[in-house]
Amino acid sequence: MKIIPEQLYNILRGEGIDFFTGVPDSTLKHFCFYLDEKVLPPNHVITANEGNSIGVATGYYLSTGKIPLVYMQNSGFGNAINPLTSLVDKELFAIPMLVMLGWRGEPGKKDAIQHLKDGRIQLDLLRTLELPYSIIPSRKTNLETQIHDSIVQASELGSPYILLVRKDSFEPYVRNEKQPPFADLMSREEALSEIVACLEEEDIVVSTTGKTSRELNELRKKLNHGNNKDFFMTGSMGHASSISLGISLQESKRTVYCIDGDGALIMHMGSLSTIGKYSSGNFKHILLNNYSHDSVGGQESSSDVIDYSLLSKSMSYKGYFQISQKSVFPAVFDRFKKSPGPAFLEIIVKGGSRKDLGRPDFGPQKNKEDFMEFLGA
């Protein structure tokens, strides 16, 4: 039997849990949708990455003595391991909390390739970290009893308690769609098409994980550009810019374009300072900003409070450009293209994607081999 988001929320509230923080996840998206609409800040905080969520939850517990709930996808669990083992662990500060973990890549269930290893080792990883856990919904115990028991264990052990949630465990929750902050926006796919039209044949492109890489791949196929021109990120959210930097430092003549997303950029924003310090003039950073975590349901990112012009300049980027209308795309992109690097281009796009958007018909290792051949490695 599937979990009704409102039912779970009411059970948690009945147990005294009224603070929620995390990073949106597709497995948990219907519960996240419910939280978005029913729980206002400061009781609901979407963080930059999963480790931040553990920190925010710790601060909440220290100031209230009450147990918080943290949510995340298991693919981002690695970001949380450091604070889980060196901050909230029962052998250190012993901070109790519930951690609701979306179980992508569960053995025996079909999933995207980047989730398969995470899913396969998930239970062994929790055991190695000595974290108590249970899988919800359980066939043996009703949800109310399971949540109650997990809270009791977290309190008694002074430890995070993991609630591992299988794919398709939630009943759908229909939310009210929010209007984008700009009118007449391009879709991300339209923006990618404009970018590709402005690139030189020898330019190097690294695209962030999620729908951006999937859309770019389909565009390249449509244009018969082949599969070997771009590095399509699979997983590793937030690291496209660092990969791009590593490539750009070895390239003296070719321009390297990093195509990023706002959720991904925010997740590991510290990489901008590294780019500002070490990159050369061939590094070009493109942000497709739709103010959301689009690939996992469209929950809001914190992009709406960031001035990317000030941010990029403070990180020693040499130029900032913005596009929000298709009509100005070629002229602005041309200035961006000719500007000294590192340079930053923010393209404001609307959220969402085609329902028939496919996935690459080649694996990551094939992409790597073709891309390295394109680089001449």
C-alpha cells in the first residue's frame, strides 16, 4: 500500500516532528511537494547539498531539543557522510534525527545507470556507518508504528535513524504550479539549441547531470553531430564546473564550455573560487537558471536570492552576461564568446521538459572514450 503524503506528515506531526530540511529527490518528490505547500520557512529549509541539511538539522536540535527530519536521495548521501560520521554520530555530539533516504537503484528495480551502484551498496553502507535503519513502507508494521519506533530509537541511541524509501512508494500529490519570475522565457532545450548554434566545431563542452545532458544529447543526435563532442555528466551533481576546469587547464587553444544548472552550481558553489583563482582565459561558464531542481520534480532552488553578476565577479570571473530573451541570444553570446575567461553567462529559462525526453543509447564509458578521442587524449 502506498504512502499518502498528508498521512505521513500528520504522523510525523503527531510524534512532535515539525521541522524539515533537505535536498529534493524524485523518489520522495510527492512528499516534498506537500512540504513545499504546507510547511513554510523557517520550518522547511531546502539546502544547497545534503551535508548542509545535516548541519541545519543539528542547529535546529541544539536550539530546540526536538528531533528534525532530513530528506535526500541516496545518490547525494555521500555529501552527508562527513557530518554523519564526524558531527552527529552517537560517539561525538549524539544528535538524534530522522533521515528519509530515497532508494534509487534498489537491486531488482530498473533505474538510470548512475544509480545502480549506489542502490546496490546502500544497505551495506548503512551497516558500515553503523546507522540504524528500516525500509518504509513495511509489509509487517503499519506506518504509524514504524515512524514511532524509529523516533524512539533515534532518541535512545542519540543517533540519526535512516528511513529508506523505495521507488514509487508515495501516492501522487498534485501541487499548485508557480509562475516563473520572467515572462516569455525559452525552454532549456531551446537555449541549448541556441548555444550549440553559436559554438565552434572544436569547442569543448561539459554538461551537468540530469535533463540538461539528456536534452543536449538528443540535440546532437538530431543535428547528426555524433556522440563524441561532449562530456555528458551522469550523476555527480555539482561537479561539472570542476571537471571543466581540469580540462581547461590542459587546453591552450580550445575553449571549454561548462553548461551548468542552478541547483548543481549551488550544491558545490565553492568550486567557483577555485575557477576564479586557477582558470585560464579559455574557461566559459554557462548557467541555465530555471530557479528549480527540475530533474527531481521542480522544487525551488535558492537561485532567486543570488545575484550571479556579483557572485561571479567576487570569484574573479572576468565578465558576466545575461540572456532572458531569445531575440538577444546571438548578440549577447557573441560578446560572451569573445570575452576573456573565466566568463559567466546566465541564461534564464523556464522549468520543465518534454515528457518523451530519452536517455543516451550509449554508456558512460563509451562517452568517456569518444570524448577523450575528441580531446586528442
